[in-house]
Amino acid sequence: MKHTFFKTMLALVVLTASFLSFQGCKPKGAQSAVSGDAAAKAYVAPGKYDEFYNFVSGGFSGQMSVYGLPSGRLFRVIPVFSVDPEKGWGYSEETKPMLNTSHGFVPWDDLHHIALSVTKSEHDGRWAFGNANNTPRIARIDMKTFRTAEIIEIPNSAGNHSSPFITENSEYVVAGTRFSVPMGDNLDVPINTYKDNFKGTVSFIGIDKTSGEMNLSFQIATPGINFDLARAGKGKSAGWFFFSCYNSEKANTLLEVNASQKDKDFIMAVNWKKAEEYAKAGKGVKKQVKYAHNKYNESTHSATSEIKNEVLVLDPKDCPDMVYFMPCPKSPHGCDTDPTGEYIVGSGKLAAVIPVFSFAKIEAAIAAKNYDGEYDGIPVLKYEAVLHGEVQKPGLGPLHTEFDGNGNAYTSFFVSSEIVKWNIKDLKVLDRVNTYYSIGHLCVPGGPTSKPHGKYVIAYNKITKDRYLPTGPELTQSAQLFDISGDKMKLVLDFPTIGEPHYAEAIPASMIMKNSQKIFKLEENKHPYAALGDNNAKVERKGNEIHVYMTSIRSHFTPDNIEGVKLGETVYFHVTNLEQDWDVPHGFAVKGAANAELLIMPGETQTLAWKPEKAGVYPMYCTDFCSALHQEMQGYIRVSPAGSNVPLTFSTGTNLPAAKPAAATTAPAEKSTTK
Amino acid sequence: MKNNLTTTSRILVAFASGALVCAFFLPVWRIDLFAPQYPEGLMMNIWINGLSGDVEIINGLNHYIGMKHISVDMFPEFKFLPYVVGFFMLLGMLVAITGKRKFLLWYLILTVIGGALAVYDFYRWGYDYGHNLDPNAAIRVPGLSYQPPLFGHKRLLNFDAYSFPDVGGWVVVGASALAFTVWFVEWYRHRKKTTV
């Protein structure tokens, strides 16, 4: 009995010990990856400024967010492709046309990539471009106002993923279609006729040197493959653009299997200087299409949307030496050119190597017609002839590559969840660091330019799991900041992001902050319904519309009492913020409004349309805490039944019609009129 | 000859009175306001014939406590100040041309009287601006007034107010000091001569 007890105990002890040792074999926690001085590196003291602005795509939020680096502090979410009730974006009458498309008003999209404007392939701090992945569009954000200035729709495109990458002097941003689709007159075709009827395009959108205005210059018709990402060349390769493509199998179903059959897909090399010449020489064909071009005018504080009907399409068959394919292993995703423009890094999502192409070799192969056959009539260059070399055993699932300007490349690996640093010339892996978890894009400040600023690499991760306090099934997205100033990459900071971050760019704060606009000048306000001064405030009836020319200044609206509105009429509150002082926006909201608030910057005019459904008196108030008497910044609008004979009156500071002696007024009487 | 200024002195007096021309092109006084919400500060520049700077913003803030709307119209001084400065320039030139030490003394006495009047006038305006408040103002603190400082610093509610000469004002101060120095040196030299 005793023996049995002893044996049992011994067995239990052994079992427990071995179990504990198994526990010890589990990977160490992620926390151990942080070194001692990480906090100091990310610390930006209160009141101090960050060194970089980080413009981060919002993914399925449709917006662009602006963070400071190295602190990871969020400064602003710029509304771009999705409505934003907080800022009235897509709700005010002035901003609604910005979201117009050939499909009508579209309130949402998916913003994946950022391209900052460049001069000589270096940041110039003027504009940021973003793509709409779902309903193909490109937006231009003005870095003076941090607002969306323009949105252009891309016809003959479906899923504008390969966008908005930019040429060396911001001549063009591009838009390669992710989905190939039927084009032309007959769009109603069986899906299984993909191979015959589906085509792709890459579009070149010209950018005006001074105004930044976009214009769809030309499209290149391509075989029915799927475009993923792209980069312009730099320096000697500046006249070229490189597009990664997948699904050279031309599958239209179960792509995860059917588009992964071939050993190699392509990077498509486009000589865009040549394409530009062909377009000018009339080699293209004008095709009838329909797309919206929306512009925001900062003097009328209003957007206009124009539907355009024509696009110039270049067919590679008619334009020799314009397009070439380079074989690239297994469904390439990232396609990045190094700061010198000599090396093009492809990243086959399923490949075991990172192929690096040489521009000098590409030129030589083209000159020698060193082809490996054709693909739909387009010459395919020999893989070995254009290859600089392959990075061996870099990791699993390479996606994107950025550069530090010291001859090093940083590639993100989704599957093995790491960033790998390697040398471009000798293709040797130098360092690797884990990311938490499953990194997608990454960003080195100035990484896509010819003069990277280096210092940091930021990982934009797809999964956060246990990195933050849990918030139910839906967890925050996140970025991670690594110090790359030494030989070894060091994790410095995790910070949460809005939406799902895809590509991002970072630019020195000194290039942007000095240009940041503080107010809109009232004397430059050309809004047709602006009231430039309390004395110009008025209410007018036009048919069944009531137009309120309203002013707001600390801390009252003029007018703040309005009577005589009838049911069935639509009231347009045109609110002009008369402040000319920095950081004094006023808001405007009226009870029961079926849209949103207005948030009006100093000197700006914005309009809220409101259709009351019931007779009564409705309150309205300022929503942005503007002063000590912000709470008092309120008023009433009275709505009477349709047949009522209440006259249209308005006032501030005095009762109109007069109810009692105006003894208790606290502000001087404003101009009051009866209509 | 003994009551006449030396050539150097006459040139210096001419230079000092000529320098007053700066008052036409540069603001003579400035008031700076700092508050927690205005770390970058608000500034009002006073010229001999007008105002510049963040006047409208200051007005917007001051209406809460019932202060008057500052505008060029509330200062009749702006209409005649350019003539006064012109007069002093002319007078200084005459002193330099005639070269009489006695005239320089009278010129300096006039300058002192003019300066004193200007200071009094500025004080009188500041007193009215700070005390004569709208009885219907949103914020009324019985017994509290907001007279801006005549010179130097004063705390006004949440604002730190600073009142100092601006560039033009410093030129005027410098020019006057130069004229005084010239007179003093001349007087000292003359006294030496007479005592010896």
C-alpha cells in the first residue's frame, strides 16, 4: 500500500515537472522585445512637437489619418471617401458633391494607399493622394488645410488597388485596376467568359504643376489580369512605371487556388514617357465612358461635381516599346523601386525568395530583345536577363519593401510576422525583428523617395490579438514604431490606428507645419450665401425654400430667432463663421435634422439643409465649445402649419415681432426686418 | 559765437529731428496680451495715424466685459498727430539751422511738454476704456475695472497685458535723448568756458 502511494506520488511529481518544462518551452511573451530606453525614444514632452507627420491610410474607414512620430499621437482624421457627420463631410450642401460618382452619391470607400507629392523624387510637402479601392477614385488632399481638395473617378476600372503611386516630379498618379472587367458597349456577359471579355487598364492621371488639379490623361489597355501595387522609377528609371500583377491564369473564381497555379506572374513595366508621347501623337482611341470629377473651391467654400464622358485609351498593340512584362515569382504584391532607381524589388506573396530586378539589365534585355515569348501580344522579358538577384530565405510571405537611403531595404513578411532588413547590393539579410502581429505595409519616413529620411520604420499590422486591453470581438488596429538608427532594429512603441491601416508615408514636420493654414480670410469668402458681418444676416423665401444667411461669432448667432417657416418648406442654414482668430470654429445643429452638424472654420460658410416634419419651435445651438458663453450660443426657429399666415421674421437681441418693451436685452439690437 | 551750437551738435540735432520721420512709417506703441488660450499672444500696434494687429480679435474678446469696440474713429488724435510730429521735425531743423543753444533748450522743453501731454492722453483713454463699461456686458464684476497698463505689465483677468513703445516709439525716445545729450554737452562746455 505504502509502495503504491509512493509510486503514485513519484509519477505525479514527474508528470508535473515535465508539464512545467513544456510550459517553459512556449515562446516568450512579446513584451520581452522592448529594450530599456524605448520609452525615452517615443516620448515627446507635453507641448513639444513630433519630428514627423505620418499620413496613414484608414483602410475600410475610407479616411486618411495624421499621426505624429515618434509619439504615435493622432492629430486628425481627414475625411476623404466616407461621410463624417462630426465634420459635416458629405452632409453639408457644400461637401455633398465631393462624394458624387457615376453611380450617384457614394458615402463610403476603402482607402489603401498614400502618395505624397514629390519633386525630383523628393517630398515637396504639397499634396497627399489616396485611392478608393471599391468605387475607383483618387483623392487629393491639400497639406495646407489637411482637407480633401479633389476627387476624380476612374472609368474602365474596378477596384482601384494599384494606386495612387506617383512619378518623380508629380507629373502623374496612377490607377491600375485590381479586377479586370468587361469594357465597352456590352457589359452584360457571362462571368465564365472572363478570358474573352474581361480586360484590365492602368490609368495615368495628370497633375497640374501649380494647382495640383487632376485630369485623366490616358489609359493603357492591358490583358485581363489583376493589378496589385505599383511604383514609379527614379533617376535613370524615372520614365518608367512598374506594376505588380497576379492572376495571369485569368481565373474568375476561387482565385486563392486558381490564380496561384503558375510559377511566375508578372511585373508590368510601362515606359510612361513613351506612352505620353503616343497619347500626344494621337495613337490612342477616345472611348465613351462616364466618370465624376469633383473639386472643392476654397473661395466659394463649395464643391462642384462634373460628369465627364471620354477617355483616351492606348492599346499596346498600336504602341510598340511601351509595355513589357517581367516574370516575378508567385503572385507579386509589393513592387518597390530603391532610392537610386536601379533596383526594383518584387514580393511574391507565396514565394520563398525576394527577386530584385535591375533597371540597367531591363534596358539591356529590351535592347537585345531578350524575350521569353509574349503574353497577349506583349513581350515578356527573360527572368534571368533582368534579375539582379534573389534574397535567399528572407522569411515567409514578403509583401512590401521600403528603403533607408543607406543601401538597406526593409521588407515586411505577413506570414512570418516580421520585418527583415537586407542589403540591396549583396542581397544579404542583416537583421530581422518580430511584429505583433502579421504586418502588412511598412513605412520609413521618405522611404519611397530618392532621399529617405530614415530613423524609423513603422509596421502597420493586421492583427493585434493580445497587444491591448480587449474590446470585445472587434479589436483595435495598430502600428509599431521601430528605431532603425543602429544596426539592429529596435521596437520603440505600439500605437492604435483608425480603420485598418494599409500604406502610409511620413514626412518631416518642418516641411508641413509652416504652411499650415490658420483661418480662411473673410474678405476672400465668395460663397453665394455668405453673410460677411452681422448686418448682412437675413432670411429669404425662394419658392418653398427658406434661406437663412446666418453669422456666428462668440457667442451668438445672427439671427437667433426665426419665425414664419411653414411645413413643406426646406430651410437652408448658411452659417458663416465671422471669427478671424486661430482655432475658433463654431458648430451648428438644429433639433431633428436628418443629416448631421456643421463644423465651420473661421471665415468659412457651410450649409445645413433641414426639412421640418412637424409644426413647433425648434432649438438650434453651437456645437463647438467656442467661449465662456458657448452654452448661451443658442436660438430658436419656429415652424408653422402649411397654411399659416405667420410672417417671416428674424432677429437677434430684440423680439420681433415685439412682445414686450425691449428692456432686458443684453446685446445691442441687430438689424431686423420683416419680409 | 559763444551761445551757438558747434557744427557737430547742429548735425546731431538735425539728425535727431530727421529721425522722427520714422514715426510715419513705424508703429510707435504696442500692447501685447497673453492668456492661457493665447500662448502665441495678441498684439495691437498704435501708429501716429491708426491701429494695426489683432484689433478685431481683441474687440471680440473684450465685448464680454463690456469694453468699447476699439476703432480708429475713437481716437481724434490720429487726425492731428502726424502734424504734431511734422511740426517737431520742422522745429528741430530750424534749431539746427539757426544753431542757437537757447532755441535748443526751448525745443527740448516743448518736447517734454508734448511727451507729457501724450502720456496723459494715453492714460485718459486707457482709463475711459477700462472703466467706462457697457452696463449690459455679459461679465460684470462690481468694482472691477480693466484699465490697460500705461507702461509695463499688468494682469487683467486671464490676460497678462504689456504696454511698451514699438520701434517708431523707441526712435522718438532715442531722438529726444540725443537732442538732450547734445544740449547737455553744449551747456557743460559753455559753463566750463565761462568759469575759466
